[in-house]
Amino acid sequence: MGNPVAFFEVVGGDAEALQGFYGDAFGWQMQPFDPIPGYTVARTGVEGGISGGVGAAYDGGSGHATFYIGVTDLDEALGKVESLGGRRVMGPIDAGSLSFALFTDPEGHLVGLLKA
């Protein structure tokens, strides 16, 4: 069984500007995500579409755009990623109703894992 793309994320230096841009450009509704100050969940409003997040970069840097893959076990998935040449960047982090982690693939692309 495969794992679906479950979430997308765009973060950068000016969370409010990014939220306004994506909300205005695509009609996405931004809803505050309380566990992370200044972060919003972007609801695309399309049946079957995935939601995403728009906010400030975690490390205060320039940010990134990435996608999150749904998994049933974050530690197991990170272990497999690392065994295949990827690198754990963050997590797992428990955010209440979900947990997430970030890794880079062997070429350095940032990808997320999400367990709902």
C-alpha cells in the first residue's frame, strides 16, 4: 500500500504577506493553527483537495515550499528514509491531533511526514 500526499506547506520570512498572497491569489481560507503562533491552515475549498499550511519559517530563514506524506508511524518512516540516504531534519513533533517530521532526500529536497 502506498502513502498519499496529505498536506502542503509554504513558509517564509513574512507569514502575513504569504497568507495574504495565497488567500487572495487562489481563494484559500486561512485558519489560525494554535499550536504554532502565526501559522495558518490553508483550506483550498475544493472537494477532495488537500489542505496546507502557510506561515513563518521555523528557523527564521528564507523558508521553503514542500509537501507532506501521510504515514502510520513517523519513527519507522524516518528510519527507512535514513537507511535510503535521506536525513532527518526535525521531529517527530506532536502537535495535538497530529504529529509531523521533516527530512531531506538524498539530493537535499525538504519533505514532510504527517501522522494524523
